[in-house]
Amino acid sequence: MQVRPDALDAALAKRLPALVWVHGDEPLLVLEATDAARRAFRAAGHDERLVLAVERGFKTEALLAETRALSLFASSRLIELRMTGKPTAELGQALAESAAGIDASTRLLVSSARLDRKTTESAWFRAVDAHALVVAVYPVERAQLPQWIGQRLGRQRQRADADTLRFLAERVEGNLLAAHQEIRKLGLLFPEGLLGDDQVRSAVSNVARYDAFGLSDAMLAGDVARVLRSIDGLQAEGEAPPLVLWALTDAVRNLVRLSVARDGGRAPATLMRELRIFGPREALYGQALRRLDTRRLQAALQETARIDRMAKGLIREDPWAAMAALATTLAGAAPPVMPAAQADANW
């Protein structure tokens, strides 16, 4: 059975399954979900705890042996299986067998990175799902971050106005663990009630963490200010220009394909499914397509090739400045002034 993280407590209050599987790439939210499951199992009397880490050389026989063994020290126990990589079919089958035949005195808690569709549609995973609560943890989208921060402040009986929440989101973007720490710090420093903007600005550190895909999302969304913050942050963090350029080029290439399809009378939404563009990113691509035409996008794709030569040292120009110009222009800023030799590119 699939359940959202915010519905996990209620689901566990109704029944304790043989297995709870939490998967996702957001450490804070995965940690909170596994803590919630652990509390529920402990409250039900599963006091003994055994932790198994799936590392090189891990044997599925060890898992099967433990799930079939009786507890030595308590009436009930919890076996935690932690993995960082993708589960193999052999391990998945062992989990399915364990969940189906496990004794009532033993329960399983599994945590892993986000599972892909191929895994969740496999026969062994469907067998696991029949005896489990599966919690899929997704990152908090940038547009939802102010609301998420507001909800967390509300848990400690504090609140802030919209501008202050946006400021907080900018300061902690891409780093929910740090966001959690900053929110807790506000709870320690200030009383319940409305937080002043000056209080928050003086207390909150700049702990934002940027990634190349967040930059491309900002470009697609038309958020010029966020594009510039991301470029500055990535450069300050020592990110390699080729990786950042790869993310931008991938987005531009997809936009060209979608725009050409639109010009030919094909619905972009159909091609998005073929390109595996889903969910919030589908909406972001839609926003970009509404303000950009094919000619401009093709010129942008040519510009990415030129920036690639900069990153390789073949052109003596700054690739970071060029990527900033490219991304802000596609986000909707005024096009930069180009040298005469580049004017023919219509960029």
C-alpha cells in the first residue's frame, strides 16, 4: 500500500504492516518518515532493534535468516534494512518472502534511495507492496518551499509574512536539513507569534545549496533572480562548468524538440511523455514554451556549443558569464549585448 509521508502516522495508527519501506532522495524527509515508523513499532512493543546495511558482500541469506529467527531479548523486534543503491532482484525477492512469511513478533523497516519505475513495477515489488506500507519521499519543489517553511514555523507556534517566507526560502534553497536547523533556531531565539523581518534576517544564515538542475528549473520558470543566485552559488561551491552546462543544454535541447513539434502541429504534451518529462517539470517546460520560439531556442542551442568550447579552453572567454547570459536570456531578461561577430546568430 502506498502512503504519503504526511499520512504515515495515521496509516500506522490503523495497522502495523509486516514491512514499511521509505524511499527518496531528500535526507531530512526520509529521516522523519523512518523515525515515525520506528516510534510506531516501538509503541507496539518492538523494543529489540537490529540494523542491517546493504553493502558490498551483503548476503540475502542473512536477511532471510534474521526474519525467520526468534528474538532472544524481547518479545518483539524490529529489523532495519538500510540501502543506498538500487535493490537487486535477488534482494527484492528476499524482502517479498520475508514480508509474506514473517512472524508477528518481527517487523521490517526498509530505507533506500528513490525507487525508479522499473523497480516499482517489478513482480517482486508488487509482492512486497501487498504486505507493506510504501512511503515515497519527494523533494520539496522550489515554488512550495515558502509554504513548507511556514508550516514548519507553525509547528512551533510561529509565523511570518509572505516576504519573510520568500527570504527564508532563498537562504535555504536546496538544503532542507539546513532549513530545518534554521527554523529550529528561530524557535529558540524568538517567542511564539509573528516573526519580524529584521529578526529573521539577522538570525538566518545563508545555507542555500545549489545544483545544476535547480538552475535549469529556474531558467524554465523565468525566475531571473534565482538563475543569477544559482549561477553564483554553483561557481562559489566549485561546481565544474561542464556539468552545469550539460544540465542547461539538456533543457534547451528538449525545448527545441518541443517547439519544433509544436510548430508542426503536434501537441507538446505528447512529446513530453516520450522525453520522460513529468510532474512539475512538465509545467515548467510549458511556461518556457509560451515565451520562447523555435528560432530563439535553436540559437540558444548553438550558444551552448560555443560555451562548451569555452569550458574546454578553446575560446578564451568566461564560461560562467556566458552561462549566466544564456540562462537569464531564456528566463526572460533582456538579451545581452553581443560582439558584432555574433550578431548573425540572432541571440
